[in-house]
Amino acid sequence: MDTLRANIPSVKELERRIDSCRLELNELDEVWPKIYIGNMVTAHNKERLSQHGITHILNAAHGAWGSKGNQTFYGSEISYYGIAAEDSVDFDLSVYFHPASKYIHQALRTPKGKILVHCVLGKSRSSALVLAYLMIYQNLSLADALEMLLRHRAISPNRGFLKQLQDLDLELRCKRTLCRLL
């Protein structure tokens, strides 16, 4: 267990890597094939969503001030899933890692499926959920998933989310190690 934990970067190391990113924060970026991270303004622009072929929305700021997101707003053209998460170091986003990852995975398995994962600015809650997806379904470590996203978008999950992602990384590493031993 300690060996597995030793391979996971500290929150401070993760923050240093995030701070070294020199990308501008855009309204929308494709961060993985058919996965986009964006802000709330872009999520409300149905014409822009259509131009990008977005078929699914994962709103990590559901119910936040100014958020119009719900299934009624998007109609039958776009499938919607909302999570009422707060961008707070004390908020437990980890309870949504598996359900959100499953939704992203199902969206990508849909013919011509493309998903926009967003929050208010598209840098903390949304990026944490995409990192979890990459760890759970693409078998990337937290460090590798973070590097992948930072190549495409300026992200900045808060310290609490980074800690929760560390815990997920350890959990997934333990499961993979256990599976190899059986």
C-alpha cells in the first residue's frame, strides 16, 4: 500500500504542475477525443454546441446561479446530466466520480457521441470529473491524466478535489494490483 501511495504525486506537486501550464483559458477545448471541457456561457449557446456536434452535456454546476442547464432547456437534441457541485475544498465531489464517468463513457459509446463537461468557468469541477473519467475508464494515473488535460486546456481543480482524485488513484491502483495477484 505504501509503495502504491509513494507513486502518487502530492497535492503540492500537482499544483506546481497546474501552475506551470501556460495555456489560456478558452471557452471550449477538446481535451480527449469527443470530450470537451467548457464554461457555462458556451453550454448555454445551443448554436455553438450544434457546430461542435455536442450530443451530451454534463453540468457540474447544476443549479448554480445563472445556470440554465436542465433537460428541458436542451430538448431532445442533447442528453443532459446535472450535478449540483460546489467549487469548494470541503465539497465531496468523489461521490460523483463513478456516476459521472459512467455517463461520459455512455455518451462516447453513442453513435456520433460528443460530450461537453462544464461548470461555471470550466476549470475546477468539470476538469476534476474528466480526470476521474480518464482514471476510471482509460486506466490513466492521476499524474498522466493531469498531463493529458494540461496539454489541451488550462485547468485548476481545487485542493480538495485534487486530494479526492489522489484517493481515487490509490483505490484504482490497489484494485489493479489485487487483480494481477489473483
